Amino acid sequence: MRTLIFLFWLFPAMVSAQINRSATELAKENIHEYLTAKIFKSCPYQPISYGELTPLDNQNTEVKWAIVHKFEITETKIETDKKVAIQKLYEFIFYLDNKMKVLNARSYTE
């Protein structure tokens, strides 16, 4: 009987955790696509870290979620007739809608 009660208590928590993890993974995939297709089209992209997917309580906008993402972009510059690869660290906040599509992105520095 105790086992059954414990399972009834544990099941909603497991389902909720799986939904949150799936939403976070979908957000990460959409952010990767957004960065490589729209912002940094021709530069190699290397993700470093993602923050927590946090809900926003904006009544008047489509934005429902936000996530912080740190990544590196490798840019090539020509210095004295040589190509030099330079890695730049970027930190962005991505704003997403209910379907985890990127609506807006803002760069920031800590």
C-alpha cells in the first residue's frame, strides 16, 4: 500500500520533469537553428552553456519563455596576408513563444 501511494505521488513529478526537459531540448534546437541560419550564417558555432528555461509573465506579448545561452563563434580575419581564426565569446538572452520558437534575442555582457 505504501508503495502504491509513493508511486502515485512520484508519477506526476516524473511526468512534469520529462515535459520540462523536452521543452528545454526543443528550445536548444531552435536556438541553434536561429543562430546558424539567421545571425551567424557563415561562421562556425560552438555552444558553451545554456541557462535555465524560465517562464515570463508578460500579458501583452507573445514572449512566454527566456533562456540564457553562452557560445563561441570562430571568425577568420586577414592580418598581414595570413588568415587568423579568432574565437569570440557571446552571451545572449533568447525570448521564445509557447511553441519554443525564437522571437527575439539580445546580447549582453556580465
